[in-house]
Amino acid sequence: MLQQNPDPVDVAVIGFGPVGATLAALLGQRGLRVAVFDKSQQIYPLPRAFALDHEALRVFQEIGIAGTLAPHMTPYRATIYQGSDGEPIQHFDMGPSPYPLAWAPSYTFNQPALEASLREAVGKLPGVSIHLGHEVLQLSQSQDHAELDVRAPDGTEARLHARYVVGCDGGTSPTRKQMGLKLKSLDFDEPWIVVDMHVDEDKLDRLPATNVQYCHPSRPCTYVVGPGTHRRWEFLLLDDEAEQREMPHASIWKLLAPWLTPADARIWRAATYRFHAVVLEQWRKGRVLLAGDSAHQMPPFLAQGMCQGLRDAVNLAWKLQWVLEGRAPESLLDSYGDERGPQVEDVTATVKRLGQIICERDPARAAERDRVLREQQGGTVRMQLRQSLLPGVHHGWIDRDQLPAGTPFPQAMGCIEAGAAPRMMDDLLRPGFLLVLRHAPDPAALRALREPVAALQAQLLCIDAAAAAPGVATLAEADGVLAAWFERHQCEAALVRPDHLVYGVARSLGEAGDLMQRASRTLGATLDRPATALEEST
């Protein structure tokens, strides 16, 4: 039972959907005291989000639920864009393995199963309290804490204090409205209906084996293959349908007629939406921040809606930890919006470009679109890597806006202990900053790294399995992903943030110390903490 609490928790999370639950898990794993509130007492039982990318799976790997999700997801199929003549105009896929983050670049999944796994993981964390059926009525803040007035399911009310609050309470976000934070339109608004189907197993082979974007001017449509018998169709609504809140099942079956009859499948969920694009103008107001759909919404043409919310969570979790533990100044939290806002806008720009291809309704312009896209590919439609469409971070807490800074650092398969079976790299390392070296450093280089490594509490990892240095873990990789990455970027060291993004790289081991010094200086990191293995060894 929630009681009046003058002693603040570290973070109050409003909303226990996938983003709120992910944030609560990441914060709880870091030893922070977290209170989670959701006005619903149950998981929403129907699918909404439909796709996860490899960055999302890496986050779930950190939380410890990736394995439990395996029965509820399947690798994303290739996507073929069909032009107005029914022939391909674009082709997106994930390319061959080994994959850069160890996970396949994209998956489709069952959202209720994901949420159940997340909630189970959060429920095991001793520092996290979960309050279902609790509605946050009022939110205010002072110089050193925020106050939440909360109503329990039995109607009783209590006040909770939190040092920070994160609103993950959806597109209509009461938190955003109470704080007076505004959404900026990114100029996309189209009415669609999303239809999720369970198809009889003996009818599945009648359906396309790939995902298909039907870019037909008469009725643009999307078909996506989900796990098991789950298939999703999305149809652009025509002018006389656009204002319908619900479409009769008879009308839905007419839309599905080219693929299915009512004897072949059952409708799991059908919902009309206006696919629109918005992003926060201001991501933080004092001690209150927003994440997920509260902060941004985008059309589904790149399947990035929920994935972007998970990027919010992993970006924010380590920054809240560092601020709350006094390792960095509160101004670090400003980098959250500085990074996420432009990145979301960049992703949305790509989504809009794809949407404009898909949603063209004029037959003459659609025919010209098809001609131009084929001509740009030399007359033959070529496979493009879907993950190459996603931009990195170009603003905020990175060394400079120059690749590979701001992009995810690879996750290799390998081992640290000789003779051990290869595992995913992140499972072999503790969370936090990581300095990865291409070759083993000499004693002088190690001494130069001592102070900045201590300031960032960084772990050192070397991928030169033939060499060793005191205080530096050596990874014998099984797939060559890291060796190829260092060769491609012509660098000798990479500083990786706790959210797995590259802060910056050094062209030589001698420059690695300067890189670390810049990072600790701009982060405002302090040295008031236990010695690292590197300090003890040097």
C-alpha cells in the first residue's frame, strides 16, 4: 500500500508500459530506489507495437529477459515495396551474419508477452515498488524534489516525494500536459486502419513469405509477418472512411479479400489511427522528464515507434544514475533531450520519406515514382540494409559529430577466459563505461589512462588476444566483428558510453588518454569512488 512518504525515492516513473518498465528495470538494476505508477491494473492484452531492433534486444539482454522473449518473436522478414504495376521498386533486408550487435537487426514480436516479461523482471528488483491501479493526480516540484499526489484503487490518496520524475504515460500524457510541455508537429498526418490476424496454420503458405509494402495509389497497404500465426495488415483509409472510429468487420474482410476469407483466420485486433509525427520541444522541465510516446510519435513505416522509446530509456537511465549518485552535475540531464530530440527528428524524416513513397495516391505521380526509384538503382532493384536507415546521435555528449561517434558500438561473440565457449560480449562485462583497445597498451600508456579511467569508472578491454596487460581484460572474439570495426574506422581505441553508444575514438593509444580526459572533463566526473582494477595494478 502506498503511504505518505516524506523521504524521496530516487525516481518516480509514471506509466508501466514497455518504456516505463524498461526504465524502471535499468534504474533498479543500478541500485536506485524507484516507484512506478500506472492507472491500469492489467497489461493491455492486444498487440500494438510490432517490431524490435537489435538495439532494443541489447537493452533486454542487459535486463535479462532476452531469452524469455525468444518464443514470442521472429526475425523480421525482407520487405519488398511493390509499385503501382505490382513489381518491386525497393527491397530492404538485414544482410548476412555475423550481425554487428550479435542480435538480428530486426524482429517482430508479441507485445503482451514482452510486457509480461518486463514486469516480472522489474518485480524481482528490491529497490523498485510497483503501484498498479494508481493514478497520479497532481505533480509539482521544488528545488530539491518533486511531489506526486496519487490516488489508489480504493480511492485513498497519498503524497510521494521523488528526486526525479519520468513521464512514460503515452501519447495523451497527463504528465506532459501538467508540465505545460509542447509537442512540435513534424508535418505528417494520414488515417490508417491496423488489422492484426491469427491465420489458420494450413493457410499460412498462401500468404507472402516476405513483408510487402503495396504502394498502390488505389489503396496503399502494408503486410507484415509476425511470430507464429500472427500477421498484420495496415490499410490507408480513403476520404469517406477517414473519420470512422471503428470499421465494421464486414468492411475489414472486404479489405482482406485478396489474401483471406473469414474461414481462414480470425481478427485479433482492428484499430483506426491517424499516423502522425510529433516530438517534444523541451524534454526536461526541472526534475521532470518525458520518454516514449509522451515525448514523440511517428508513423510505423520503419517500425521504430517503440524502439525510439527504448532508446530514451537506456539514454536516460545511466545519466540519472550518475547525477543521483553525485558522479556528474545535474546539467548532464540536459544532454538527454539534446541527443534524443534531433535523433528522433532524423528518424522521423526517414520515416516520412518512406511514407511519401508508400502513400502516393495520384496514379501519374505513382508511375513516375516507380520509374525514378528503379532508375536510381540502375534498373535493377537492389537490397538495402534496413539498419542503415537509422541515424546516430549527432548532438549532446559525444566527442565530436564525426563517425563512429554517436553510433552503437558492436557486440562481438567471444570469451575472456581461455577455453570458454563464446558468449555475447555484454554478458562478459559489467555495465558502465568501456574503453576498448585494439592492441595491448604498454606501461606508459596505462599510466596515462589511470586518472580518467578512475573518473569514469571505466572497464578496459583489449581485443588483441595474443597480448595481455595488467588490469585490462582480453576478449578473444569468435566472429571478427570488432577487428573489422576498428579496421574500418582506422582507430586504436574507442570509448563506449554505458548506453553502448561510442563517445569517441582515438587514432593511437597515445591519444586514448586525451580522449578519456575530454570525456571526464565534459562529463564533470569526480574521483570520489573506489579504485579500479587499473589503479590497483599500476
